[in-house]
Amino acid sequence: MNKRLKNLRKTMDREVFAQLKFMESHKKSIREKIKQATHSDEEILIAIMQLLVQEKTGYQLVSLLQSRGILNFKENEGALYVILHRLELKGILTSSWQEDGAKFYQLNKKGCRLLKKVEEQPLSNHMSFKEIFEG
């Protein structure tokens, strides 16, 4: 698979990208925007809650968050487990251990109601991370 992707990249470099010309200022601007593409705590929490409508392990959750462009837990999975533990203590999700030793997390009824409430609000009025954990 990797060889096919490398060949595809070479072909695209030769055929498609050869026609594109970026000035150094454009390249710099693009790099800066990529660096700024961070997610707020609220956006991350909402994404976690949306993914936990169905039961998932922490590992699955990290992978799915990465596919959404949330890379905060890529090299610090422990931070995700802290959030999951807090959500569990607040009664927003439940966890269970499977026979193979994997721990699964899922929103409970309270968590689903909270998620629905948050999703119905305009982005500018979303509850803060602090309100969710204290409320």
C-alpha cells in the first residue's frame, strides 16, 4: 500500500502540482494557519460526547478524534482518560470492562440530554468546558 501511495504522490508531483506555483509568502501563510488550527476545549468535549453516543474504547476514541483533526491526544492519551474519568464522575457517561480487559465508555441518558442541549445552541453560545463539569 505504501508503495502505491508513494507512486501516486510522485505522479501527482509530476503531473498536477508541477502546474501550481506558490510564492514564499503563500507558503508561510499556509503554514501559520495550519499551526493555528487548534480546537477549543469545548469543541473537543463535544466531539468526545458525540463519539460516545455509541460504546467505544479510549483507543478507538483517540483514533476517531484524530480523523476529525483533533490531535491533542496523539502523544498524550492520558489526558483523554482524565476527561473520560471526569465525565464519569459527573454522571455523564458510564464505563464497563469487557472480558478481554478493554474498558468501554458510552454516554448515559444524562449525557445524551446534555449533548442534545449543547448541539441545539448556536456555536457562539456553547456551554463552556467549566460549565459542563460544574453544571
